Amino acid sequence: MRITLPDTCLVVLIGVTGSGKSTFARRHFAPTRVLSSDQFRAMLADDENDQSVTAEAFETLHYVAGKRLAAGRLTVVDATNVQQHARAALVALARAHDVLPVAIVLDTPESVCWERTAARPDRDFGRNVVRRQHQALRRSLGGGGLRREGFSGGVFVVTDPADVAVDYKRLHNDRRDLAGPFDIVGDVHGCHAELVELLTRLGYTVRPDGAAHPDGRTAVFVGDLVDRGPDTPAVLKLVMGMVAAGTALCVSGNHEDKLLRKLRGRNVRVSHGLAETLAQLEAAPAGFAGTVEPFLSGLISHYGRFRIRRLFIGKIPHFSLIGILQMIFDDSLIRLRQQSRSCIHRSGNANRRRRRRV
């Protein structure tokens, strides 16, 4: 059995006492990555079996796990985790740090778990404890329940621990290979001329189908490229070319999401500038509109990891990465905000004048 994990994630080991979780963790993960509930009980009470400090042990475990996840480090939680509420807290912790939670279940027969537990002199509870845990585990595995709980990084049920190989993959939103400098641009809204001017002021060489910076800067478009402005197709052509050439990253905004649903034939309300975008795409050169849907469908919702050296920010009224990126500002911030506001303000004034004439 091959288990492929995101190279940064929260791995939740699930299994009855005696199922082999700790042995599995030692075999497949570095000891610094594994946070064991027994270990935290021992640190607090000098006895890993002291149940009186269980609440404090898990509070401390979650705190340390959060610090590791905030630092972008894969973390493994070694505890029974057969109860849904225990898993829910860990899923919430993973989401709070924008990493995927992964469940690895050690599905060991109850009789084997009890045999191992009974052979340990430090475990003095009866078989009924193991039986209750096993019943809770069976309920958790029934009907795909673990997947519904939010283990979006995967659910792996291990019945033969000796036949397991663990490897890793980098997620699409992990761009630690990029160190910047970055230029963050938001809310272009179809204003092509102003986008060209903004990129030119930042030092980019701009062409109709792309732009590049002589110093290797990377533009990051944080959504709302389309709608409202006078030339959405030209904006899309420019940004699509930059993304294809590797000189820009782009995430999807609510306007891109709505346009994509419309292009796929979904029933959406044509408002907030979508009508203008559809008319402009219809008037665009033959074949261009057909390239827009694949581009939009390939956009992800966020990039979670960068190595930041320097960063400039344009107009971003709603910036989902603000809590993820460590941002470094200079006096260009005000200048870029003023520059990127101008197109939207002029477009808004023109719309108001049209409404008054009607």
C-alpha cells in the first residue's frame, strides 16, 4: 500500500490502543514530527498513563502542533482519535493553518489490540476499554464518515502495516520555489490600459500577450480580473500570457468564478458587470473565448506558501492571502493603490452617467 502525503500536512493517526500507531509512526516519520498524547501526558505528570492530565496534555499537543503547522512543517498526531470530536478539533486546527488534514487508520483486529495491551504491565485497564474504542472506530469507518469529516488530504486504512510505503508530493499552491520580489495586483476589473500602465511603472516590459520584468519580479493577481471595465478580453490575454510564461501567478476571484459558471452553461444572474464581459468576449477575435474557460478552470483559490523577500501591493479591498503572507511595504503602496483605483472610479462614474441618461 502506498500512502502519498502532501509535504506539509497534518497527519492524524487513528486506531485502538495496541493497534500499532506508535510503531507505525516510528517506522515512517522522523521523531521530531510525531506528537504523541502519551508523550505529553508524561511531560506533564511524569507518567504517560496518568489520565488526570489528559485535557492539559491535548491542549499542549494542539498548541505545539499549531506552531509546527504555522512554520510549514509536517506534523503527525499519535493518539487513539477514535472519537469524532477529537478528530474534529484536529481538522479545525489544520484548516486554521491552511494545510490539509490526512487520516491514517490502523485497522487492527480487536483481539490483537487486546493481546498487545494485556502484555504491557503499565496498562491496567480492562478489555472493555479496547472493545469500546474498537466499536467507535467501526462507526467512524462506516459509510465513508471520515471523508465527510473533512480529511481532504486523504483517508488511508491500513490493515497490514508491514506493506506500507509513504512518499510525499508538493501541492499546487506550494510555491516555496519562488522568493520574489512580488507585485500583488487586485481588482483589475477589465481595465486593460490602467493595468499596462501599472505594470510599466513597476518596470515590466509589456506585450499584448504577456509581460516580464528584467529583474525577475513575479506579479500575483489576486482575483477579479473581469467585469465592469472596458476591455476584459485584453486583460485576460495579458494575464494568461504572463501565467503561461511563469512571470505571474493568479488566483480566482468571485467574478472569475461566476464567469466560469456562465461559460459552462450554468444558470447565473447576469449582473455586476458580467453582461459587459460576455459582450466583449463575443466580440473578441475568433477562438479567444474558447481559451478563457480552460484558464479560469485551472485557477486555484489561494497560494499558501512563498519565501518573501520584497513585496509591492496594488489595490486589494479583500485580500484572502493577507493572513498567510508576511508582507513588506514601502512608499510604493500608496502610489500603486492610487494608480489602480483610477480605472474603477472612472468606470463607475461612466456607469452612473449612463444610468442618469436612461
